[in-house]
Amino acid sequence: TIISNLSGVFTLTFAYFFGLEDITLGKVLGFIFCFLGAVLVALQDNNDGSNRSTSGDIIALLAALGYGLYTTVIRLKVPDDRGISMQLLLGYIGLVNAVITLPILIVMIAINYQNIIHVTSQIIGFIMLNGFCDNVLSDYLWARAVLLTSPTIATIGMSITIPIAILSDILLGKGIPTIASSFGALFVIIGFIFVNVDNDIWIDVVKRIRIWLNQWTRHNVTFSNEFITKS
């Protein structure tokens, strides 16, 4: 989870390299908060003593890199719906995946990999339902978010699944989240808000902070000088 959330950095880097986005204070702060939130939640989940491996970390890192590139290329090649239909694009992606993975599925059935031939029709139905909700519908909405906002905002927005998952656990009666998980979810929400704040607002905030710091410094210097004079 921690490594996969680096996809926000890769997405912002690729988008900046291709001239799609600028690196702003809000995006940097938003990523930092989302990353810290993911770290808190992931560390809490890892307290169950689950095993880690270097190869798994490398795969997660490569997946985050590929996701960042994939998100950026979609916005680069499909800047809007006038050039190509998003439904058609995702349809072609699904067709290519089906053609590539079909031989693998046939081989798995032939060698009965992990008793795959004993999969019931009910399980297949749940797999298809999950594929529609978790792949077809979510990928379409995500792709639309990439076009309507930016690759970075769409990527950081995926982190909102963390507070939503914690909220669903509460509603389903699976327990109360820990303090670390609660702060992690809060950081993710704050990070997502920061990413969406316009850069001009951040510039104004920075200017106001500088003015306040200058006034505070001058006041302290004046107070110190007066105190020394009186002494």
C-alpha cells in the first residue's frame, strides 16, 4: 500500500515532463498528506505480522510506475472526447486484455491450476459482478476524471478508497478504527482537498504567511530592544 501510493509522484512527474501539469505547492502538499495517511493505515494493517518480500516491493513499485505512465498517456493521447470516445478506448483495452489472457486461462484449465475446473457457476457470477463494478464501471469513471480534472488529481483521488473502506467497516459493524487509521483517513481527505485547491489561492496564502511572519518578527525585535533599553 505504501509503495503503490507512490503512483501519485510518478503521475505528477510524467505529467510535468509531457507538459500536461505544473508542479505546484498544493499538489506537493496533497501528495505528502495522502502518502502519510496511507503509511499510517498500512502500518496499522501490518501489525498482524504479515510477511513482506523484496520481490513484492519491487513489483509494487513497478506497478505504481506503470500506473503513473498509463494515466498520463491517456490524458496525453485523449485530451477530450472529441477525438476518440472513451467508451471505445476502454473497449479496445478490454479486448486486448481478453485476447492476451485467454491462452493463459486455457492453459490453467488444462493443467487444473489450483482446482480451477471446480469453480462453480455462483463463483463465476460473483467474479463477473466484481469485474463490472470494480473494473468496467470504476475504470470508466476514473478515466472520465482524468479528462475532466488532471492525471494527478485523478490518481490522488483513488486514495479516497482508504477513508471509504474505514467508513464501510464501521457501518458493517466490523469494529471501530484505531487512532492511527483514523488519522490516516483524515490525512488522505486533507491531501485530496489540497490537490484540488487552485494554485493562485496557495500563492495568496504564502504571501499572507510571509507578511504575518515579517510583522511577528518585527514585533519581537521591537519588544526585545525595548526590554534591553529598559534593563
